[in-house]
Amino acid sequence: DVKVTQSSRYLVKRTGEKVFLECVQDMDHENMFWYRQDPGLGLRLIYFSYDVKMKEKGDIPEGYSVSREKKERFSLILESASTNQTSMYLCASISRRTEAFFGQGTRLTVV
Amino acid sequence: ILNVEQSPQSLHVQEGDSTNFTCSFPSSNFYALHWYRWETAKSPEALFVMTLNGDEKKKGRISATLNTKEGYSYLYIKGSQPEDSATYLCASEFNDYKLSFGAGTTVTVRA
């Protein structure tokens, strides 16, 4: 019954490394999102995509990029990881005006 | 940045009491309003998706209302139970496919 899958639950990376977070959904949703969750700040939108190869910046895109080569897969890329990117990352997918489904989250620690 | 705001940030409720809290969102470019329940160590789960001004939805003891003209929604919990303890997130879905969340209201129900 798994609908949205993130590739890792926990990751530890070094400062300066390039980091890939993968998200796959099996519901044929058009729209996919990457958020980060920090205490007291809720879910902040990093990037979103409404179609294959289409991407839009969210509210906090600096230091991140994304890739959507296939409809089911939306990848978040940290070009050069920094300690202030230590956070919980959540992927979500949605068909418009219906509920969003979330992955289990990836807790990333940058040391 | 189009801000979705929730208040209060947290509240404590005695078991059996009813409570409510607010989500405010920009009324321009409105497409839909979502409510999610988020328990610790789990992914957010959808409660309601509402689209029309004046919408009211109910699931068990939880209900929600929507005012799109003034840009707010209320979530009500009737006869709170300890299992209602969670963070409640609202999100506004915009015409440009963006789905932006508020910071959440954390509800703690005391037995």
C-alpha cells in the first residue's frame, strides 16, 4: 500500500558533498513537492513540479536544485551540502484539489 | 512569498473539552484549502480538502469551515480525546500549482 517512497530514512553527509534525495510515487500524480521541516517552522516549500521536466522554485530554493525526468520520480539535489541544510526533508505528491500523500521523510545530517 | 498562517502555535486542552484554531491564507489565486494531522514519527495524513466558500466538512469529532473571500478556515475538535494530540497543518493550494503550508497548531490533550 506504499504510495510515496523516499530513498533513505537517515543520511549523514559531509560539508561540501553533493547529495541526492530521491522520491518516487505510484499514483500517477502530476504534482510533486519537496519540503523541509524544522522545529517551529512547519513545512517550508523548497521546489515543486507540475509536470515532467517542469520545475518551480518554492519559498526557500537557495542551495537546492531538482530533477524530474519521469513522472513518478522527483529528486532533490544539494549541490554542496552545508550544515544549515541539516533537516528533515519530506516529499509529497498530489492530484489537484485532492489530498497530498507524503513520503516517510529523510533526516539529513550534514557534518 | 504567499503566507499561510496558523494560530495559535500550540494549545493545551482538557480531555472532553472542545477547541478550535485558525488558518489564514491569501485569498488571491486560491484553489483549495487542505487540513492535515501530523503525529510524531509519522507522515502527515489528510483530514479535509475544501474548495468552495462556505464549505463545511466533518470527520468524526473533527470539522472544518472555509471562508475564501476573507481567507480563513477554522478547524474544530469536539470532546477532545488524548488520541487527538498532534500537530494540525493547513495548506493552501494555489492556481500556480503551489501547495504552501502553515507552521501548524500543536494540540496536547490532557487526561
